[in-house]
Amino acid sequence: MSVTIRFCGAARTVTGSCYLFETPSGRMLVDCGMFQGPKTLKELNYSAFPFNPADIRVVLLTHAHIDHSGLLPKLFRAGFRGSILATRGTIDLCSFMLPDAGSIQESEVAALNRRNAARGRAEVSPIYTQADAVASLAAFRPVDYEKWVDAMPGVRARYWNAGHLLGSASIEIEFAGQGKSGEPLRVLMSGDLGPDAKLLQPDPEAPTGLDYVISESTYGHVDRPPVTGATRRAHLAEQVRAAHAADGPLLIPAFAVERTQELIVDLVDLMERGEVPAAPIFLDSPLAIRATEVFRQHASELKTDVDIDVARVLASSHLRFTETVPESKAIAKFTGFHIIIAGSGMCDAGRIRHHLKRWLWHRKATVLLSGFQAQGTLGRFLEEGAKAVRIQGEEIKVAARIASFDEYSGHADGPELARWIAGRRPIQRGVFLVHGEEPALSGLAERIAERIVPAAKVFNPILDDIYELTTPVPTALDGKQRRRLAPEAVVALDWHNDMSELVLDINERIEAAADDRARGVVIRRLRHALDAPN
């Protein structure tokens, strides 16, 4: 019998990581993540899985980020009763990240249903609840790095440190008797790979001599300047001093896990060394607060490039934890220079939206985007220079200084990814590039084709593609899958984004009109366009 892989997520996009393996002994998943970005993609979180969850025997989880783990409670709620194999660091993080995700969904759906009731629309249900997430935690089983574990009959796995996040892993999988002459078929799932010189994490590790490598490509088209701890802190200090000079807040949308803790370590260290003005650092995220405690507990496993007592720094008096809603709202009383770190990192959810509503229109404010901003997210629109944005249905002018700062990225850049793939040679049958948008995929493909593997062995799968892996080269099983989205819908902005942009353009055009008569002309033209036959 054969082994197939179905790309159920993170194919031509960077979120929704989920890969279904069908083997002679049953079905297995690697990751089960949540889609983020345009609403067309996010709606997949509410729809049925493209497989029967009750048929899944085991899930191999690369790490705790929600775009890799966020639909595990939904999987459990839908009938999955197998084991979820993950490192201890990943389990510790998921133990509060998943319940937090369920709680956020419940609260956001409750607010939406209040608006729907006022509009006469039907109620909607959350993807899963906090209780569902708590129940799913019973399925987690810990694994150690670099030790084989039996996943299910005929399948074993070994986890390697991916250098991306506390507990993150690349996963080596062997399918017994499926290779040439009856030897194991060897597949390596990269997970998310950390860059060189990453704060708190070691460089990625992985085995060699594989049949297949499934590699992330988030920054496959990017060549970053060389980054050291010293240059990273120097550039962060420049941003902090500029925000201080503007005499306003420094807003940092940040992923609650790892990115936040890295920023805290460097910010507190810079303040203690007198290299930036001391100021309160508000950590306005219950999730990030709990993650910070986990990082303190795992401080002995974390590395820094300078002599920093991580456990002490993460408990600094400069930090102000604002866990409750009243505490969060009280931050609005502060004026002058202060720092607010809040989720989400792409500005699409969480408390950062409230701070952006309060400060985006103000020239004294600085917004520091500290990581990748996926297509269709609020962070991406700010990064690309939007003059106005819509937040929770309100139009907000953008007058704040918007800065991007990629030196805390948790992802390897193009040259680092290419070197990592080269280090896995010999790769006998093929490399699949996933977890990237089109420019990143094509950029990484150009780096590795012929130089590292033959071009004919480099594949860019589309969402829901299925490949047979036991043939000499992977064979696409066209027609065997049910596509949930047209391929072009995965890679493009959707009508929701177009609608938001149109509303902003209409408002701008009307406000720019010279007088009421000119405004009336604009409105009549719009009305004429709406009334015209299709």
C-alpha cells in the first residue's frame, strides 16, 4: 500500500498549517493550525475539516503557535480521540494558549451576535469554546528531542529543535517498508525554522539523507542584512529613542509567545544599561503574561548572546502586567512616552486594536511592527502605508509613525532556508515548499532548484493537493481531492478587503469635495453605479 500527503493548510499561504498523511495503518496529521488573514481564508476555520477527525490516529505537533495548533480543540470536539505528540515546551505553552484562543472566540462571537441581533441577522457559534480547548489538552503526550517515538503501527517520529520558539521542532518521520527495496520512507517536516543568531533559541538542527523535505518558505525571497545581538539591540534602541523624542506611546503589536519575551529581555536590558530612557512597559495581554511565566520557568533552556539573567529580567520592575480589562483600559490615562506591548502581532485581534484606535490618528504615537504581516491583515495595510484603516467597523486616520523592525523575526530568511535544505542532502525524491506566499515560494524555489536539488524535484503545492509519496518522484493525484477554495482565492485579497478599501476611498473622496454640491455629485454618481444593470 502507499503513503499519501494532503496539504490541508499553509499551501500558497503562511497560515493554517495542516498536513494529512494516509498510510497502510491509518491516518495521521502533522499540525492542525488556524487560518489567518483575509476573511475568505479565515472562514475555513468554521467549515468542516477535509477529512473525518474520528479517523485520525495521531497528531504530530511542530510547535504551539496558533497557526499550527489553533484548530486542535475543534479537531477534538469533532471526534478525534488519538494522541497529540509534542515537546514539553510546546505542551506547556498550549496548555494556556488554546484555552485563551477559545475564550477569545467566545467573547468575540458574543459581541458579534449582539450586533447581529440589532441588525436582524442570525446568531453564529464560536469555532470552539474554552471548555473544548481544556478538554483537548488531555490528548497531549510529551516527547523528547532526538529520541524516536512510535506514532502508530509502522510509523515512528523523531523531533529536532527548530530554533523558532520554545519547544519548536522539525519532525522526522519514518514509514516502515515504504521506501526503495523495502527500507523506510523518510520524510522531514521543517515546521517553522528560526534564523541564525536568534535570541533565546539555538540554531535549528535536523537529520540528513531523506526521501522528502517539506520546508517552510515564509521569507524565502528575503535576504536580510547580517544580524547580531548587538545590531538588533542598537536598532531597537533607535526606535525607542525616536518614540521618546515624539513624546508619545510606542505601540508594539507582538505575538504573545516568544516575540514578546524577546522584546522584553532587550528593552529591559537597554533601560538598565542606560542606553534608552526608562519608561513603564505595559504587557497588555493575559496570554503574553502567562507565556512570560512559562519562559521564566524554562529560563535555563534559553540562550542569550550577552550575559543576561533571563528569569530576573522577565520579572523587572519596569514591567506592568495588565491582565484584566479595567487594568487595560487604565493605560489610556497615561500620556507622554510609554511602551505598550499587546497582541496580536498582525493587529487582527486582541487588545492592540483598542490601543491603535486610540493612537493611530495621533502624530506623537509610534507603531513598531515587529514581525511578518500576512496579506489581508491590518498590520500589512499599516506596513504598506495605508492613510486610513477600519478597526471594528470604525474608520481611523493614520497619522502615527509606522515602523517595521524584522530583526526579531522567528523565521529564517532565504539564504538561511536554502542552507538548511542543503544540509539535509541527499534528498532522494523531492522538496515541497509550503508556509509561504507566492513571492516567497518562487524566491526559495529559485535558490534551491539545480543548486541543491533538481528543479523537477521542487514542488509548490496548492491547498488540498494530494501527492503519492511512494512513487520514484511524488505523483499528484488530481481529481482525488475536494477543493475548499479555488486556487486563486488562496493567494489573493478577497472581496472583504476590497469592500473596506472602497468604503475608505468613498469617505476620502466625499471629505475632499469642495462643498455640499460637489459631495452631492459624488453620491449621485455612486447611486447611479449601484442602480445600473449588471
